Amino acid sequence: MTALTEEQRESWNANGYFVVPGFGQPELLQKMIERIEDLARRLDAGEERPDLLVSPENLLAEAATPEGRLSKIFRVMRSEDVFREFATDPRLLDILDAVMGPDIDCFLSQFIFKHPGALGQPWHQDEWYFRMTPPEQVGVWLACTDATPDNGPLWVVPGSHREVVHEDVVNDPRPGANMGYVEIQGADTSQEQQMLMAAGDLLVFHCHLRHRSTDNVSDGMRAAMVYHYSPAETVVNHEFGFNHDWVAVLRDGAPAAVDPTPIPINWG
Ligand SMILES: O=C(O)CCC(=O)C(=O)O
């Protein structure tokens, strides 16, 4: 695990996550936000983009701007330069190599808006959605704005990456909750940690880590760009993979050129 500091390696093993402060530069974050807002406006104007998937923010359907009505845009990594360049940044691939080994695919990319008034995502484990073999997926959450106590930061339960996938979940019962939100029932969250992050900080987290985000009760947007990676040749055991797009990014420890053709899903 040479690309990691001792502290990061210890946190990965003990807690199931670590933070790399200042990983994304302000110009990059600005470019990501501008590009995603441009995409939101183009989609709203009727541009056909079958490669992308859009998830509306149910509670903000009346918002004045196209981006203000959105919660997430998925699958931005393959075709959109700024998101592909970040996903294949050699500094990031070095970190992932240290955590996951030398053969890695990126299978999920999503820009997450959290506008004022948007609900957070309840306690969940990403592996509940993934169901992959081996279950060694890693998420990276890039803060595109500061994540503050009021604007809906992430919360995590340190050490929960050692738990099995919790099957006792319910659909988020809150009126206006977004599609696919589920909440783990009955698990101890007394050790939860709030992840306050500055714009540009990167959270690297294990797919079994229990985490949630809270509602945005501030008057500013919170935004994050989130990618998920998996060892090459991972088997997918569940139909939830509809928003995935498998892209080889690292082979034998060397960055792989992004192929315009998707890798077929390796269904189990
Ligand atoms: O950014 C958020 O508000 C929630 C993100 C999250 O929990 C996830 O991507 O799994």
C-alpha cells in the first residue's frame, strides 16, 4: 500500500475509509460544476443523451433552473472529458492500486447535486445495491463544494466495513424521497462520524461501510462527484446494475486507455 500514508492505511484497515485533503483543485471543481450544469440545461432542452441517466430531485420539481430540479446525473465518466480525466487521474489510480490491486474497472460515476431543501440519503451500504463477487468495490466521493453541518454532509459508522450486508432495510418512507433510497433498520449508529469536508477533499470508502447523508437545510448547494471502482472481471449478482457502465481503467498497474465501447456486464 505504498501510495497511502501510514495514517490512511491504518484508517482504511480500522475504519473502512480515509480522506485525502485537497485532492481536487478549485479549477477542476469549477469545471465539473459548469459542465454538469451545462449538461442539465441541454437535457432539459431535449438533447438526446442515451448514454446518461438522470435522477430528478422529487421535492424540487418546481425549481427555477434545470439543474435545480435534478438530484443525480449518472454515467458521465466515459463520454465527458472532465469526469473521465478525473476517473483516470494517475494519482487516483495509484491510491486505488494500493487499496484494490493492479487491475481495476470503474463501473459507476455520478454527479450528486444537493440543493437547498433536498433530502439526504438514509443509512445504507453500497454493496446492498451492488451484490458483486468479489465484494471489494471502493467508492471515491469528491467534495465539489464544502460539505458543512447544514448542507447535508456524509456520516459514516467507522469499522462497519467489516459487517455483512444488512438485509433488514425499508424503502425510505419520507414523502418526496428519491428513487432507490432504502434505510438499514436496527443497526447501531452510536459511533457515527460526520464527514465535514472542504471542496476538493476526497473520501475513499469501502463498499460495506454504513453511511448516510443528511438534508440540506442551508441556502447553498452541496455537490459531490462520486465514482465506484471494482477489481477487473467482477461478477454482478443482481439486476440493480442498470446504472452501471464498466470501463477498464488500470491493467497490470498501468493506466488503460478508456475504450469507447462498454465492457459487457459479467452477470453471475
Ligand atoms: O452524497 C450523498 O448525499 C450521498 C451519497 C451516497 O451515500 C452514495 O453515493 O452512496
